[in-house]
Amino acid sequence: MKPSRRNFLAAGLALPAAETSLASVASAAAPAEPKFEYRTLGKTGLKVTSVGFGCMITSDASVVERAADIGITYFDTARGYQSGNNERMVGAALKGKRKNLVLSTKSHAYTKQAALNDLDTSLAQLQTDYVDIWYLHAKSKPSELLDELLEAQRVAKQAGKIRFAGVSTHAGQKELLPAVVQTGHFDVILTSYNFSMDPEMEGLIAGAAKAGIGIVAMKVMAGGFRRVKPGDALYNILKRDGAMLAALKWVLKNPNVHTTIPSMTDMDQLDENLKAMSSRFSEADQKLIARQLDYIRPLYCRMCGSCEGTCAKGLPVSDVLRYLTYADGYGQFSLARERFLELPGELRQVRCGDCAECTVRCPNGVQVAERLKRAQELLA
């Protein structure tokens, strides 16, 4: 019997009552109680579980509610996730548990007033008077840290609507993270960080952590790709042997990462991710992620920034490939399409098949032209 609630219930109903009691089956089948590891989120002083909950692609409120009930303390959402419905779901799931949790949300707005309007909407959807961390979302250049957005965070702090100011980033960390530290404004950085990225990320994260900034890691699964099907080359490796768990453990071995927000859509993923707090990264895990890296090399954009500005037709290559990962890696087609349709109209009309030769060269081996073509066929 697999230790999952659904399989346990199904197996329990199938067993004759005369042969075994439901209580004895539960004792044998229930997963072991998770062990929780807590870290301090930089100068905020917040104590958080090293495995938090990324709610972006979660649609089942019962998974979020159970995570809070069993002890996860950090939950992350954003104004734009699922067209705002994600915040509404998270608010309903965590209602009545708010005081024991650290809750964060984000705004992708570009002006002070629009950002503050987003925050008010977020608070209403989340059914709370404040959020612990409010992120300026998806920044990749120091020039995007606009004075009026920083002012919006200061205003929100003074009003008691947020406790701490954060910034999130998918790419451009080499320039952005030092700039964030230099401002002296931010309390928390939410950054992409996984085993596929350039080793220089460790130094960048260490520098920010040394300055007292809390570090939250996202994209920890390097694109997800949990949904490998039977018959695929790496099915046994990824599904049986736990490559996704190994990827999460790889991130947690860095003491400068204070918490993580892996996406979890069901109880099985929740139970698996909890194991990362009590099981250390091992040599076997290293072998697993090495195989995983070989698998994702032609598929997954590391968002290193090397291709920026190299597309002859002006496509934001790393952004489009990130949208495709939402569909291919996370199984979230609607989210991928929603993000793709936010591109300017002239970029949505670009078709890579019209180019005789691709001008983009990926140093990490991503098959850029093929992946862009797939994104256009799937999402345009």
C-alpha cells in the first residue's frame, strides 16, 4: 500500500472487515509524522519552515489547509495568479489560521497607485488586514526598482498593510541582487534557485543573506517535469526514485536559503516535499539530479540572461520559455497561455518557422528554436 490518503481509503474499503480493522490499516499505512526544520528569514526575525508552500498552481484548497494544519508556516501567492482566483482560494483555506502563518503576495504593477490598488485587492481576497511580505514582482534589472514602487511599499508599511518589503526575480540576479542590497530598502528576496543554475548564484545569495536580507527560493524543481509518463525514458528515475525530492533537498543544503516555495497540487506532492526537511542531500541524490539535468538540458531555460536581446525579431526568449515550462513542466496550460497573451501583439504574432536561421545561441544547450516553436504552436 502506498502511503497516501486516497490509496489508503481505497484499500481500506476493499479489505473484509472480519480480517482487519480500519485502525490497524491506518497505523500501517499512514505516513510517518513529518519533522520540521525552522530557519530565520533574515532580519525580519520570522521563523519559517524551510519548506514553504508555493500556491501558484494549486486549485485544491484542502491541500493548502492540510499543509497549514500539519505545520508548514510560509505560504506564497500573488495578485496575478489564476487571474486573482488563487488569492481567493488561499484566503479561504487559511481563514482562522492567519496569526500562526507567514503570508506573502505580490504585485506586478508599474506605478505606485496601481501597486497600492493591487495590495488592497489582495488583502480583500486573502481576507486579512495585512500580509507579512509584499513583493515587487518579477524584476530582472536594477532599473526596474522604480522609486515610486519603493515608495508604495513604504506607504503600505506605514499603514500597517504589510510587515516587510520584498522583491521577486526570475532572472538577471547577477546585477539585480547586489542592487537590491545597495538600496537598503528590501527585507526579503524571492529568487529562482535550483541545481541547473550557474554556481555564481551561491555567492550572490550569500552576499544578500550576509546583509540581513531573507532569502526565499522558487523554481526549486528546475521546471518541474513531474508529469513524465510511463514509457518515457526517465519515468522510473523521476517517478520511482524521487528526482524532484532530490532537487528540493539540493536547495535546502544551502544554509543561506531560509525557505522555499515548491508548488504542490495534491496530497502526494505535499507528503513528498515534507521529507526534504528530515532527509539530507546525499550522493544518491546527486546522481539523480545529474540524470535529471541531462533530461532537461534541451528543454529548460536557466534564465541566465545570455540570450537577452539576441532574437532578430525581438522575442523575450527566456520569458516565453518560462511560460512554456508552466505548460510542459507543471501541466498548467491556462497559466502558460495567460502569460503568453500578456506579450505585446506584435510579439505574439512572431513565428520562428519564418526565420531561415535562429540567431539565439544557448550556452546551456537548450534547443531554443524548437522550444519557441512549440510555445507558439501551443499558446498563440
